[in-house]
Amino acid sequence: MIVNRRELFVTAGAVLAAGTAMAADMPMDHDHMHMMHGSGANPLIDAASNCVKAGQACTAHCLSLFLSGDVSTAACVKSVDEAQAICVALQKLAAAGSSQLPAMAKIAHASCQACETECRKHEQHAECKACADACKACAEECRKVMG
């Protein structure tokens, strides 16, 4: 498969815009902030949040590689984008105590495992390694609540 640079940059820009829009969409009222940062912090919310943050850094790093002409991490950034979208939803459902959380945790578990596998291929890059580690931790937390 041959990817031209223009298509790659357009796709990467769309990925970043979508991730930013999803993150901005998350409601953060006082109760949610307390659950996420209070003394009773939820390990699943924390793991999903770490996965999203590490994914953002990994995506930014991959984009910088793309700008230099290196598209070797294209599959990596694609799996990271998917995992980020799922982890944002996972955070919301965990914070709300949703009855759908076990089903979403199962989906997130699979996505985080796939992302970890892809990022491990590029773990010579600190951002990819950090993303892989965060995905592994999130998958472990998901396993605890999967239905």
C-alpha cells in the first residue's frame, strides 16, 4: 500500500481534530472531578486517562516523524487513535457508574491490547513505549471489570 504524504497529513490532522473534540466533549462537573482526582480515585478512570494522555504524546511524536518523511509508525498511530476514542468513552462510563461499563471494558481491553502490541514495535521511541505501557495498565484494569 502506497500512501502519499498529503493523504497522510490530512488523515493525521483529522485524527488529532477528532481526538481533541472528543476530549473537549467530556463533561467535568464537581462530582466527576472528585471521582477522578479525589481520595477515592477509580483505578480504571486513572488508567484510561493515562492511556489517553500517553496516546496524545505518541500521536504527536508520530506526526513529527511523518513530517520528516518517516511513515513507519502509521499503523501505530492508527491503533493509538482507536484506543484513545475507546478510552475516552471508558472514562465516561466508569465515572458515571454505567451498567454498560463491563461491556465497554471488554472492548477497551481488546483495543488496548492491540495498541500495546503495535506500539511495542516502535518502543525505541520513548513516546511509543510509554503508550504501550499505559495501554497494558489500562487493559489490566479493564480485565477486573469486564463482563
